[in-house]
Amino acid sequence: MTRPLGPVRYGVLALAALMAGWAMLFFMPTSAYQRYQSLQYTDYIKGLWIYERLNFDPTPVDIAFLGSSRTMEGIDAAAIEADLHKAGIAAHVVNLAVPSLGLDVPYLLGRMLVETKRPRIVFLETDYLVTRMTNPVFPLVATAEDVLRAPLLVNERLLPNLLSVAARNLTLAWRHLTQGEPEFDPSGYYGPHWEDVYRVIGHNGTKGRPRLAHMDQAQFEAEAARWRGNVLRKSQQYDSWAWLELHYAEAYQMRLVALLRESGAKIVFLSMPAVGTPEPPFHDAELRQYGSFWPLPDVVSRDYTLWDNPTHMNYRGAELYSAWLAQQLRSGQGRLLEAIPAASNDP
């Protein structure tokens, strides 16, 4: 006579079934384009355009910017490109920055950049200290391997990401069954430039207010002091505990640096800190082994009317800063433009 399974065995079998189901979903192959299309419904919609720009648009990418919303809202790549073209430098310039300070998604975008284009110069946003934050859309666009290869130390999103990717894959599988494989529609493509310097574009293409205002000076200085104090406290405690908190972001920073160096691109670490935060970066000596460092110019950092808040320039600040960057490139700073070949004239 067969003995019935006890509650412990039922529990073990149920857990094994759940784990098998999770593993099947987590490792399910997915379409990269479908993953990035899910950003259409978030305020990270620019990531979908980045995928289309790098994979479907034949326009070259000679100079690229990677970073957070500080770079996304502070650098007008189209204006820099136009400035260089007027000077007879046929370089294609693209701002590939997305919101959030997490460096895991910029790493994924940097990897896509070198796999699809041949960037000659890549500007990497840097701060006095990198942040420990993960990017909220990492589980929407990462592969299973990306999630498993993420640094373990203080990866506060590891378990949620393991669950989120499985749920995402189930959703994408259903969409594939009901809607088929997504196809690129050139009529809905924004073109070779997506600029958020004047008006930020959010989910489904909604546009925010023009970025023309600035904070009251007293409020601006108070918020800048808070940012500066927080950064300095962590730098003073780096050797005791802060290194652990910052390890996740620092690991992705160095992965991105290694990726770009292997591709042959020249690297510039572009300072985009909260106003008043010390420069250069905390690990300046190490970073300078891999590229040059451009500090934030005084003409921008010392005028509070050029800022939305202590970490984001407004439209006037972005245009002034972009003109300064173009001038630095034209003046031969770091002899960077020697990397731009004549073939960049071709579309």
C-alpha cells in the first residue's frame, strides 16, 4: 500500500516545481528589440530610441556621451555636431545618456554601442564618488546572463531582478504569441538625435515643460550644500565602510572603461557633479590611466541661473556647456579629433 506524501514532502515538491518554473522563465530566450520596446511605457523611453539609433540607423557614431539624466539634460549633441561641422570636422555626435545614476544600464548601452558602431571618442559622466544605486530599468533590458554577472556586493536589487526578469520574459512571450515579432517602423523613429535639453520626453512620447526656469539662489545654495555634505561624508568613510556601498557602481564603471578601451575608443571622463562638489573624482589617479578628465567649467558652475537644481542644468546651461565642449574639441584638447577619420563624412 502506497503511503501518502507528508506535508514536508509536499512542500519540497512544490518548491522544486516553483524553482523549475522560475528557471524556465528566467532563462527563456527573448528578443532584444522587444525588451527595449517595453521602455515605451516608462520615463526611460529614450532607451528604445537608443536601441533603434544603434541597430537600425546607418548613421555613424563618432562621438558618444554616456551617463545619467545629468548628461541627458546637460549636453546638446546636435548642437555640438553642428558646431564641429561648421569648423569642417565631419563628426557624428550622439547623446546616449538615460535617467538614473545607476551605471549598470550605461554599461549595457556602451556594450551595444561598440557592438554596432565604431565610436572614436566616448565621454563618460563622472562624479567625485559614484553612486551605489542600480538603474530601475536594468531588469527590463538585461539578459539572464547580465543579471547573474552583476556584482554581488551590496546588490540590493539582486533578488527582485531575478524575479522581475522571469516575469518580464513571461510578458514578452505572451506578446510574441499574440502580436508577433516586433518590426522597426521608420515612420515612428525620432532620427539621429534625441535631445532632452529643452523639453524632456517621457513615457509614450509625452513632453514636459520647457526647461527654462532656475531655482531661487538661497534654495539652490542650500540644496547644493546638502549634496556636497553627503558626498564628503562618504568620501571620509570610504576606507571603513563606504567602499562596500559604492562597490556595485565602481565595478560597472571599470567594466565600461575596459569595454571601451578594448574597442579602441578614446575615453574622456566628463565631470558632472552636484555644484560645489570637489573635483577631480575620488579615484582620479586610477581613472587617468585610461583617459583624460574634463572638469566642469567655471562659466557654468558659478552661475546658479544656468541650473534647474544643483545636479541638472537648465536649457540655457546646457547650450552654454555644449558650446564649451565643442570649443574644447575644436581647440585640439587631448588631440581627440585626430581619431575622427575622413570616412565619417559618409552616412
